[in-house]
Amino acid sequence: MTSKQRSYLKGLAMNIEPIFQVGKSSITPEYTQAITEAFNKKELIKISVLKNCMDDPRSIAEVLADRTGSQVVQVIGKKIVLYKPDKKDPKIVLPL
């Protein structure tokens, strides 16, 4: 992903609310499965890391991206943005 594409996705992510929260149990297989299923409906997902989670948000983002086959767009503070294009019908068209 180029920096221009990443910047475009960051702009789109500013307007969406987090749909998942990572708590003190951190990343469980069920949590990863729920995010994978969410990628079936959305291509861009924002995740909030709660204060009681002891793991680093950057490492959580990398693990989730690896397990779901997505890409980390950004990690700012306790917010994570992941992107995974839809194989059949992509809704977000990235600039070249």
C-alpha cells in the first residue's frame, strides 16, 4: 500500500466510529473471528483499545492484520484502523 492510498484510507476512517473494543482479555479466537466476519460487510474497520487492556495497540493491530489477512492503516493512541478489500465487489477504490 502506498502512502497516498494510506492517506486516502485515513481520511475515510476519520468519519467512522469504532465497531469493536479490545478489553482485558485482549485478542481471543472468537474476537478474531468476529473481525473476519465484519470484513465480509465492511472494508474499513476501526477498533478501540480499552484502558484495561495491557497489550500495546500497535502489536494488537499487527496480530489482527496477520490473522485476518488485512492491512494496518493507522494506529493512533488507542484507535486501530484496518483495511481489507472485498475480493468480489470492492466498495473503496484506492487512488493509484
